[in-house]
Amino acid sequence: MPEHHFDIHVFCCINERAAGHPRGSCSVRGSVDLQEYMKAQAKRFSQGRRIRINKSGCLDRCELGPVMVIYPEGVWYHYQTKDDIDEILESHVLNGKTVARLQLSPGQKTLRTNEPVRVALRVADMRELAHDVCRYELVAPDGSDLPAFEAGAHVDLFTGAGMRRSYSLAGDPDTRQRYVLGIRREVPSRGGSDWLLDHLSVGDRLEASLPSNNFPLDWSAKRHILIAGGIGVTPMMAMGRALRRAGASCHLHFCAPDESRAPFLSEVKEIFGSELSLYFDGGDPSKGLNLSEVLGSPIEGDHVYVCGPPGLVSATRERASHWPSGSVHWEQFAPGVPESAPPNEPFEILLSRQQVKLQVSEDQTILDAVRKAGIDIESSCEDGLCGCCRVGLLGGVPQHRDVVLTDAEKVANREILICISRAKKGEVLVLDI
């Protein structure tokens, strides 16, 4: 057998095409940064072997990208994350075992659909709070650690009625033994909170998604100003624990009609101590938190986070409109009053990985059109609130109608929530599907 100059030779495609190209490219799907990461990580896995991680031009498997090929075996992989890179290095490069879930077959044209990961949970504790709010502690049925999460994250619970609903994680991010949730009965309910509050009891089992975070802390901030309304305090509890443990400057402004309608109040007081201001307005916001006073003159390095009813979120964003770009963060749990959006018009979408073009009619969402074509896409709220149906946008000009993407993300036009956002008549959106 001939001797090779390199023991392991990896070619990672970083080809770049013009924006909006129907095939997309590995570069637009993140391959440049991932190749650099793999190159740096490979040194840890060399163990004296000669390993070369090269950039490559187009490998002509664009719909499967980002792609790499590893020689001398000639094994092809699709990868998307640093975790994928680490798994390929650990399994294939270090131990000579292919990674089946990422491996591409000869002649393969489309990516295999992986079953979404589900987390099995058991209700370990349930405590009824005032005004139709319940505190749940959920654990792994076998007592093992749960997947880690960061402050601001949420999980989606799958109900017995076939629904999927998002709930913020209120517990300590450093605690892997349990997830703590606060669930309020929505009036009117779309079915999720009613089912959970009426059917879940201690000992019951259910499934959840992996934690996801649309509302992360910005650790570069010098001071964190947190504003919560009612049940919107739940992600702030996790934030408070993380910030206080890190010694970061933070203060919570907690709004509720009265003390009895301030969920988790005793825990909130314990977490924030003197860094807590309470506002009980009796249902009249004009008698509560003075947003102009709190947000009027930001100091350099200030960041504000708001979570709660749509009115509080929109008022906070409006009062902080003069703050530096990227310093205002928000999450809301219910749709707000619809703004004057342009009328729905028909447009086209191109599914880049499938090379399929579809028409989206006036009375369809993008999500509807994709599912009608036989492609399963996960979704939850379908109101542009949770981010579950976020997909990559490779070309075209959308009409963003969600409240998940930041203003900067909407300007960048690299992602779209296909449950609610649209495009103008005659536009073609190229989606990373």
C-alpha cells in the first residue's frame, strides 16, 4: 500500500456564490468559520499523525452543504455546528469510526430528515400559585442530568392534545437536575395552558424539545436592566441567578396589578434582594413603572431586557428607541395588536436544498406551502413569537412580521420565520430548506 504524504487529509468546501443563487453555497451556510474551527481543533486530535485541514473550492454538492471529504478513505460528511466538527474529529479522525448520522452516500441529492430530539420528563413537583399560575419542577425519569440551558432559554412542551407550546426556564442554569417552569392559564387559551393545568399532576410524564434561546443575556454589557410584567418574570429569574452569581450589575423592575398577581414573588425577592423594584398598578399602567424615568438616559454599556404582555414590550421598545443598536432585548408571550401590515400578496419560494419552486398564495403561509409539498417543518406558536420555524434565507427580500428576530437580524435578511413572514408580489425567496 503506497505511503501518503498526509495520514488524514480533509477538504472543506468554502465556495461562495452571489447572493440569492438558487443552489446557495457552503460559504453562505457557515463553512468558512467552521473550517477555521476544525483546523484549530485538529491539533488536539493529531496524536503525532500528519493531519491537514484544507479549504476547498466547489465540491458540487451544494444542496447538501456545508460538506467535507476526508481522505484517504474518501468519506463525505455534511456538518452544521462545532459539535458536528468535534464528533467527526473524535470518531473518524481519532478512532477511525465514521459518523453515520452525518455521512453522505454516493449520489445522494438531499439531506436525510433526522428525527428531532425529544427530552423525556417527569413532573416531580407542582405548586398552584394565585390566579391560575402553576409552578412545575420537571426531572428526567431516570434521575439523570437534563440538557444544559442558558439564562433566557425556553423549552417546548408537547401536550396530550397534540399541541406544542413554549415556556421559559425559570430555574438556575447551573442546575442540571430539574427544569422549573411557570405556566399561566391564558384567557382565551389556545389549548396548551388549559391542557397542562388541567391534566398534569405529580408523577406524570411528558416530552419536551431541547432548550432553545431567543432571549440571551449579552455578557458584554456593563449593567443589565430587567423589566418584567406578570408571568414574564420567569426568564428573568434564570437571568438574575446567572448575573448575581457572576457578580454582574443588574436590577429587576417587576410589574403586576397587585402583590397577589406577582407570580414567584418570594423567589424573585430571594434572587434579586435589594436589586428589585416592585410596581403594583391595580391594572392601570400609568400608575406603575415610569419607563421614561428608567430608560431616559442610558449609560454606556447599559442593556435592557423586557418580557411580558405585548403592551409592556412595545412601550419599553418605544421608550428605548434612542438606545444604542443591539442594547434592547425583548420577548413576549402573546401576539400584540396587529400593526398596519401590507396586504398579503402571492409570491414564490425556492427550496434551495430540494431545488423545488413553490407558489405561496394570499391565504397561505410559507409554512403551509412547504408542508403541502410534503416537507415536514417543526412549528409551535405559528404567531411569530417562539422562533421554532426559523429557517435560513439565502436570497430575496422578505416582509418580516415576527417579534423574534432583532432589528439587526431583520436588516441582515439571513433568516426568516416562515409561519408569519411573507414577501411582496413577484418576489422569490430562496430558503435554506
